[in-house]
Amino acid sequence: MSRQLHINVNILNAGVFGGSWRFPGTDGLASFTIEHYTSIAKKAEAAKLDAVFLADGPVVDPNIRYRPNNNLEPTTVLARIAAQTERIGLIGTLSSSYNDPVELGRRLGDLDYISGGRLGWNVVTTAGAAAARNFGRPAEPDHSLRYRRAAAFTEQVVAQWDARRDARAGFASPQGRPVVVQAGGSSDGRRLASRVGEVIFSADQDIDHARAFRTEIRSGAVHFGRRPEDIVLLPGLSTVLGSTEEEARRRREILDEVLPDAYARRRLSGQLGISLEGLSDAAPIPAELLVEPDEAGGSQTFYRVVKAIIDKENPTLGQLLRKLSGGGGHRIVVGTPEQIADDMERWFRYGAADGFNVMPDVLPSGFDDFADQLIPELQRRGLFRWEYDATTLRGHLGLRAPAQAAVPHEAVSLEAAR
């Protein structure tokens, strides 16, 4: 069989756009209900997607003043989804900075087992002073320290899973162990992805840069004694669909109109680590306020993406806010199902992506359009499956069951990264 796309849907509260919860016909409080997640997951399974994905952070985002956050803990939601579905993969974000590896390994291992081998763990290093204060720390740990902890933490969790693979323990998963997912475009993040990641979520606006990134991660995996084909790279993709170009364009215009300006400014300020107070929408962000990406704190991935847009296009602050539309810097594609399928196919065949982590503009309506209109177009082109041919997430992704970890649990210390 020829290679096909891998597609996840990110169930991000009301949608990835900053004003999604205000979009006409949308229930801005739906993400406070479990039915919001289970109904989208059932729709995703009917469309034969690889997985649903839940982002999360161990802190209440101050931007909740301007839009709803994710409101339910990922493993709790995924357990409910697992009970109401049969095949779709289940990927959740849980922090390596503010969890215990032994407890987390058990929790995720149990969920993988009861779901029949459908779990993936998105390893993140939590940035931000607000999260640090939530755990009694005066400031967030240094960027490189967070990633050193993440590598050691992941090895401990994987060792926990491998200890369960002995059938005598009664907890052997059909997929061997959960899939390790990682996202990070900084130097530290790329090294961690090459070392432990099996699915890599990325943020990229440029097709050539995306292909180079994929090549770098796969080559880096070889350095760590891994096979490059054991890595699946999924750039984030935000979609705005319409049955005509005009309909899609108008949908995007409405999304920009309902975007709370205060939210957009605060989110961009957080991504760049600078204050936008007093800056005019009609002028570009002063160049002297921007440092090089490797010198930035917080999320260097999104800093890098946003700074690249500024360097290339020199937009005014207002133009930049509208381009990002309150999202995280992922690429936004606006058009008909055929046009968006063209874009996805171009990135896939060019070697810039193995598929996409799809972030619909508005939930559930934007995902309904994606599943009902875009997936059939991809299927007609032979780019996406018509039926599942596997029962596990690892099977959907074409990943083999990994060998047991060479590093014993006791051999890895987290003390240096605390």
C-alpha cells in the first residue's frame, strides 16, 4: 500500500481561533461538558482519523478572562472517550515538569491497557511563571533544565511501562506500550524529539523549513540508535473551510471580527515574552524588543514561528494579530475542501509532513466540515484510509512495538532538573 496521511484532531475547547467561542451558533461553554469531547471523538472515529488529541497545562491560564480554557483533565476525558469508542487513538498532554514519573507511568499505562492499546502521551515541558507558582516555585526552571528533566522523566515512565510488558503482570498492552509524542522546535526540543519521540508535533509556516526540520529529527534519531522510519512528523494545521472560496473567506473574516483584542495582545505578548503595552496596531513591533529565539524564555517553538513571520513580512502589530487570529502560531489554511486537500497533499508529497495535527477553527462546526467534506476528498485521492486496518494507535501510525528500554528505572535521576 502506498504511504498515506496520518491525521489527528486537536479538541481545543471551542476551537483554535481566539474568538471561536464567540462564533455564531457556537456554545462557548460546551467544553465544560464531557459530551463535547466524546461527540467529536465519535465523529473522528467515523472518519477513520488516527487519534484525538487533548492539549493541557497544569495551571489556569490568565487569559480565561477573554475565552474558555480546556476545562477537564486529559486522562479523565480520554478514559470516557475510550469507553465510548473502539478504534480511535487517544493522545493526551501531561507535563514532565510537574508530575511524578512513577505515578504518571501507572496512570498512563492503565489507560493504555483498558483502551486496548490506543494511548499516546504528549511529553511537554511546562513554561511560564504562573505554572511554577502553582507548584510553590518562585520562577519557572531554566529552559535547558526543563528539557534535561524531560528526557530523564520520559525514560523513567517508559521503564515503568516496560516493567508491565511481562505478561505475568497481567497488564500487557496490545501495542507494547503507549506512543511517545513530543513537541518542541527549540534546540533542546529537537534533541529530545530525536531521543524519545515517536510522533512529533511541530509548528511551521514554511514548507522548506518544515522539510528540513523533518530531515533533522529523523537524522537525529539515528544518532540515538533509532530508525528514522520510527518517527511520524505532524505539523499543526488550522483549517477554515467553506463550500466556496467566498464562503471560506467570509468565515475567516467573522473569526477575525469576533477575536477579543485584549486576548490576542496578551497571547502574543506571552509568546514573545515582551510587553505590547502602548504599542500601536498601525506600526510594526520595534525590532529592538525582539531577541534571538534561543535566548527567549517560555516556549521557544512559538517564539521562533512568530519572529520568523515578523522578519519575513514586517507586519504591523494589527496585521500580525489578525494573521495569528489569537492562535498559537500554527499555519492557517483557508479554502474549499479541494484547495485545502491540495495544500495538505503538497506538504505530504514534498516530504514536509507525514500528516497533520489538525486544529479546526471552531468546534464542533469546523470539525464537522473537515470530517464530512475534506476527509472524503483525501480518500478519493488515495491519501487517507477508508477503513481502519489496525486496532491500536501504534498500528494506525505504522509504528512497530519498540524494544524494551535499555535504561533501568533506578539508573535515571531527576534531581539535577528540579
